[in-house]
Amino acid sequence: MIRIGIDVGGTNTDAVVMDGARVLAGVKSATTSDVMSGVVNALADVLKASGKAAAEIDVVMIGTTHFTNAVVQRRDLAKTAAVRLGLPATASLPPMVDWPEDLREAIGNLSYLAHGGNEFDGRKISPLDEAELLEIAQDIKAKGVNTIAITSVFSPVSDECEKQAAAIFEKAIPGAHITLSSEIGRIGLLERENAAIMNACLRDLSREVIEAFRNAIASAGIKGKFFLTQNDGTLMEAAFAEKFPVLTFASGPTNSMRGAAFLSGVKDAIVVDIGGTTSDVGSLQKGFPRQATVAVEVGGVRTNFRMPDVFSIGLGGGSHVVETDKGVKVGPTSVGYRIITEALIFGGETLTTSDVVVAAGKYDLGDSSKVAHLSPALIAATEARIADMLEDCVERSRLSPDPLPVIVVGGGSILVDKPIAGLELIKPDHFAVANAVGAAIAQVSGEVDRVYALAEIGRDAALADAKAQAIEAAVSAGAARDSIEIVDVEDVPLAYLPGNATRVRVKAVGELHVV
């Protein structure tokens, strides 16, 4: 299978062509302000470098930060109605109660409470009231809102209420975009509801962005299938991504970590991905990013869909270097994709970390004569500051004293030339485009997260049922059934619930099945 992997970052759009497990070519193209022309440029460059014709490409995988940036920057978000099914329970904490006020206002600050929902074991809290929902639908329609997020209490256990409510709203408001929380989040009402609302408000944008990606791919002459990478290191079809844009959140760092594991052959390590603007640091376990075990904030909102346990600092190849009274300050501001015009080595006027590395004679980039005036003291102080920042990151990411290797990838990894925190340093071939490699090799996953009453079903039967559901979810997402394996099983007793209740989470992963 000939694959193209693309990762759209804040500074560069990276692309690789892979034939099976072999990287044929990798290129970096500056991310453009409209993003799409950057993707077109990267496709043209990587096809030329690989010697492959567009007609030979079987599949294209893209990782993008579009939707994360839209939430963080509060732009291009649709007005959204949040409907929660659970009365008389949950009334004390209305939808979006913990959202930043500016984000609530950006999506219309419209929420409703209605009857419905389930207990942890599937018993109904109260029956669904169709007349009540029709009244809510009329109010939503009168306000000109066409996007709805429906959340029901314990819907991962029973999604019946959400589906019934969706059918009522679809009939009352034809053509409405409807997101069900049971299709996105895990157990945990507020965080799952937040994820559903966030997904709903991105639906209009996702249609535009994914159509633009389709056009970019078509304009390059590629007729293969198109997928987007999601935040657990696996793939989803473009049509699925259009429906669930929030699943792309944090896919960039995830792609880099998967690419680092693939290129280095190391399955357990600390990965430091240094781009032009930020460094993302996380831990690899069995070749996949360690998943966050707590609620993750996106744009100031707590969510509980699967996210990698990755954190970022403002250190990259384009980070500003400023001399102060207290020493050298590196980042968090960066010239970003403007590095090719603003850095000293490219004729600009801003001192960046890349300028310092070139002045130190450690990398050949741009015109070194333009940084010949930098003093040895400034160079040494900047290098020491960079080393301290990276050491803090690596130590923060370690959960044990075991001497895990550190894999450094990304275009900004020219900043590193010696071990971090005394640990083995690995800088694999094609390190600069590891994120695009991670996109190209991505697999397909299915996940289930629900509560079982073991007094009724028994632990073995509960685990078997959850595994079967996860496998079917992976097949539905596009995995080849015979390649699927269970990569993660977690069962946690819930002592505060009756019936020996246990929360079971299972993840299955398989290779992409392309017909």
C-alpha cells in the first residue's frame, strides 16, 4: 500500500510517501495562512521527491490542528443548543456551568434540561417526554439555531434516550446537526456533555475544512481514500471526521509519538517533539502514547474523551531569544511559519533559537555569516537554558526511575545534540517528519467504556462483552477484522455503587482495510 501522511502544524506542513514500512520521501513545506495551499504545496513536493505518480497513491492520511485552534481562538464556532436528559436529577449544575464565559457566549449560551436518562445499571431515571422535547425544539428553531448537542445521564450504558430524542429533534428541525454524547465521551456527565457541545459547535467548520482537504487532494490528482488522524494515534474516515471533529484534538503530538516509535523501533520511551513553536512531551507505552487518566482541558473546558498524556512548552526552532537582566529568556513567543523571513540566518531581524544553533556551528542552515556577531557567552547561556527546559520536561513525563530512552523528533530537534537528563538520546532517520510518518502508519481503533453490574453478569463475561463491542467498533471504523488486537483493558470497581459495579474500558486496534 502506497500511503501519503500529512501533518499540518503551526509552522510547517510535513508530508511523507511510504511504501509499506519504507519511507520513500519526506518534505517540509511552510504552513500558509489559508492552510490549504500549504497542503497542496506539500503534496506536490513530496510526490516529486518520491518519484511516485499521483495515480499510484492508495490512501492519504492528514493530521490537523484546525479544530483545536478554532476552540482556543474562539472563532468559526456555530451557535449550539445543549439539551440534557436527566430531570429531576442534575438540575443543580446546568450545561456549560464550568465553561469560560467568552466561549459560552461565542456559541450562543443556549441550554435546556429535560426528563429522561438512566441509572448506572440501565434503569430509567424518568421517562422521556416527547411533548417537552418538541417544545424545546420549537424554541431552538425560533432562535435560528441549527446545531444541537444531546446528553443523557449514563448514556454510555444505555444510549436509548439520546437516540429517541435525536429522532424527535430531526423531525422537528429538518437538516439540524445533532451530536450525541454517547458517541464521543466516556462515563462522567459534565465532561462528556462538554465534549458533545464542543463537537457540535465545530460541525459547520468541519464540513468546510474537510471539503477543502478533499479538493486539495483531488487537485493533486490523487484518487485514493482520505482519512484524518485522531487523538489516540488511529484513523477515521473523512466522513466520520466531519461528524466528530473533536476527535482530532491533540492528533499532532500523537502522530509524532507514533512516528517516533515506528522510526526508532522503540516501544517504551519518552518522546520530545520539537516543532517551530512548541515542544510536546509525552510517554510511549507499547508504541502508543500513554492516555491521560484525568479530565483534559481544551480551550478552558474540561472534557473526558480519549486524549494523550502530553504537555507542551513554548520552545521551538522559531522561539525568540531575548537577553534580560535575569539572563537569557527563550520563548514562549515564536516567529512560527515566518521563520524563513524573520530569523537572522534568513535575513530577518529576530534572534531565534535556530540562529543560536547555527552560530554555535552545530547545524548548517541559512546564512551563517549573519549570526557571526553573536557572542560565545550568549550562545552558551541560550544552550544552557534550552537544556534546562528540556530536562524539566523529561523529568515531568517520567513516572518511574527506570532509565527510559528519550526519542527526539521534529524539525526543531536541531536544538538537541546531547543526552537529556542523562538518558539515552535517540534521533532516528527522518526525525524531522516523524509526525507525518505517524499519520501515514496510523491504524484503526474501536473503544468501549461502560459500567457493568458484576453481581448479574460476572467479571469474565463483562470483559468478553466489552472486548467484542470494541472489536466491532474497530471494524465499523474501517479496520481489517483479522488484524485486530486488544491493546488496552482496564476494569475499575466502583465501590460507591451497588451490585458490585465495575467500570470496564477496552481498546481494540487493527490495520486499515482498503478495498
